[in-house]
Amino acid sequence: MPIELGQKVKDSITGFEGIAVAKAIYLNGCISYQVESQKLKDGKTIQPEWFDEQRLTCESKAKAGGPQDRPPEQHP
């Protein structure tokens, strides 16, 4: 199953968990995702990390954030 931005993912090697917030596709075909942790360490955010697609497993199908539809602005 392909990973979508906004999904919760987990790195199979380190166990790092978080939300896939960015995707990079390189000329050689490698696909990587930047994963941002939802946890804090010593009261501060944890630095986001990049992982190859093959190392990640989807932990949830629900999206966490992303663009939101807004109602059109009303003009008088």
C-alpha cells in the first residue's frame, strides 16, 4: 500500500514513529519520506527524520492534517 502524506508511519529498523509530512523522489527512483514525530523529548519537539519508503509501514489510514476545504468567502 503506498504511503500518503498525512499518514502515521513507523520505521521498521529504528522504530521511529510519526506523520509523513514530505516526500522526495530522486532521479534514481528512490522515494523517501520525512517523518515528524508526534512525541516530545524533554518538553521539546523531536527533529524530523528522512526514511526510504521500503523501511516504512503505515500505522494508520486516517490522514492527520493537510489542506482543509473552506467555504467560499461571502462578499456583500
